[in-house]
Amino acid sequence: MVGFSFEKSNRLGVQASEVRRRKIRWFLLSGTVFILLLVAAYFFVLPYKPIPSKGSPSDIGPSPQEVQTQKTEYQIIEGEIKTKSTLSQSLTEKNVSPQRIETIVSALKPLVDFRRMKRGTFRLMADEKGEMVKFILQLGPLEIYEIEKGPQGYVAQKKEVPSEIQLVKVEGVIRSSLFEAMEAARERESLVILFAEILAGEIDFYKDVKEGDRFQIVVEKVYKEKEFIRYGPIQAVKYQKADRTVVGIYFQGDFYNEKGLTLKKTFLKSPLRFTRISSKFSRTRKHPILGGVLPHYGVDYAAPTGTPVWAVADGTVVSCGWGGGFGKQVILQHPNGYQTYYGHLSGYGPGIRKGVRVKQKQVIGYVGSTGLSTGPHLDFRMAKDGKFRNPLNERFPAGDQIEKGKREAFEKRRDEMLVWLEGNAFDPKRQEPSKK
């Protein structure tokens, strides 16, 4: 019994050892297969990634500048330059130090005319130490300036903003006024001003504009990302009346008619930018204040107080002061015996005083209601050889002829623009400028 038990026990031990040996062989075989599969996957399945060479970006990681940029939290100051304010004032209101303001203004001064700055926005970025990193000044959609620190200090530059320029034709018919006709053509008021100033020596837009008159304008339009931004230079104009047609072709800084005569005249038709007339020339006008029938040897231009008044021609100031019933008044002496009178002013233009020479379109005063006046307007008069003339009917000599050496180039330009004026050019974005 004991022998049997011993033999059985020995046999069971041998079997257990065999099982362990088989398990070990299976484990070793399975591990070998697993390793082979991993090796195969590394070479044949996983994507190949070359080992980066020494000094490559993937080897050295982000640059110190990138690391610094990622870690830095900039202090940002944003603001707006409002009408009648300045960049310095706007920065001061945002608690920017005088030293920093001086740095910004000095950097921008070669690029920006601060005297003509009207509105804008700015953005100042500084690091954790308060040092300026970047300054951005935006004065318009296409006028952006940036200041950044370089090896020689802070440097400003004008940023190039992608834009598209299209040459288009604008046309319309007068029903009541040029402003309404331009609005009907879905164009902005600023185009009316540009158009009227070109023809200021040819067309009196207070007296000569009649229902049925037609106009055509070839003008550049500037777009940014398909959005209308502003008008560019006008290249050609045409105004058709029942008895007269005026054409203006832009050539080398001036406008000429088809014959090559400049549209610029020695005298403008009006002393104000396009506005309305409240009282025309009359020798038998009932005076609104003094009563009775008195001659009115001028033209009254109703306009808001402060509207700039310009000289209709080159000349010399012979009087600048109180003119009795005309209130504050300026009188100019012009060549060929002409004198012009500007009355009821609220004030005088910069530097205007007796003896000063002035240029055509130079501001000599501002509309007011001084003297015997019922409201703000300009009393404009013209005399020749001591006798008053009706400014609206006065005829002045034709403009200068284009130089002979430029004639051929002008005629080529003229013919190109006449095709535009007389053709059916279509502006696919005509609808956009009407947005205000």
C-alpha cells in the first residue's frame, strides 16, 4: 500500500514537471512571436519618421522668441481719436505716459500729417515690464501705421493693405438737384462735391442746373475685400444741358475740354463749395430789415455759420474789417479791374489782413450773420472798374491751351475717355457706394 502510494506520487511529480516545462516553452515561444510582430510593425506598418538632424527645429524645440511670446501676456491699450481731438490727447486719456507719447509721435511724424488727422483708432501693446512692443494707428480702412522696436529703436511704417481699384462710369439725370440725381444713381454725396469742383469755372450749379440735364463721370472706386471704401480720382466728366455740353478730361494734373483748353478759369462761379442760393441778383429787391425797395448788387448764399468762404480768383486783400451793414467783410482786388466783396462773415481766414495776397480757393473767411442780416449767409458781390456786375452772368476768358509738345499724348487720352463717357460701361458694384 505504501509502495503503491510512493510510486503513484513519483509518477504524478514527473507529470507536473512535464507540464511546467511545456508551459515554459509555450511562454518563450509566445514572447518570441510577440517580439517578431512588434519588429514587423515598426518597419512595415508604422509611418516612417526620420531622425531629426542636429540643430533642426524639431530637435531644438521652439525658439527663445517663440517661448517668450507664448509666456508673455501683453498689456493692451485701445482707444479712439475723436473729431476735434488729437492722438496725444487720446493717449493721455488712456493714461499713457508723456515719454511714451513722445516716442509714438516722433516715430509717426515722418509718415503722418497730424494737422489733417480727423478720426482714427489705436492699439498699444506692452510687455510685463511696461515696454512698448507694438503700436498700431488706423486712420482709415487703407491707412494703417505700425510702430515696432528694431535694432536702432522704434521704427514706424505704413502697412500695405490689399485693395482693388475699378474704373467705372456713373451717370444720371437731373430731376430736382444734382445731389438727388447722384443719390438716385446710388452714389455718395462726396462724389457730388468732387464733380462740382471740377466744373466750378464752367457750370453754376445754383443757376444753371435744370431738370433734364444729364451728367456722366468716369471715376476710380477703391474696394477692400469687395467692400466699397472710397472714390479715387475722377478721370473724366461730362455735363449736358439743352444748349451746351461741357467735357473735362483729366490729363497730367489738370482737366481739359475736348479742344485742349483747361477748365480752370481765372474766376470761379461761386465763392462757396456747392450750396444753395437764397436770394439772387436784383436791382429792385425789398430789403428784409430796412424795408423799402433797394438794389441788391450781389448774390446771397445761404449756408451754416462757419462754412468756409474762398476767394474766387487770385488777388490782394484791400479791406478786411467792419463794413457797416455788411458786418465783417473782406474785399479783394483782382487783375483787369475786378473787385469781389464778401459780407456778413462770422470771422476771417488764417492770415487774412489788408495787403495780403491770396490764391484762388484760399479760405478768406467764414459764413456768418454779422451786420444787417436775418440769418447766416454770404453776401457776395463783384464789380469791374467801379461798377457792380451780376456775378452769375459774368463771362471770363477761356482757359490756357495745352502745350504743343503734350498735344499728341492728350489726344490719345481724350479719345480713350470719350469712349468711356459715350459708351455703356456698367459698374457691377454700383449698388454698394450708397451705404453710409
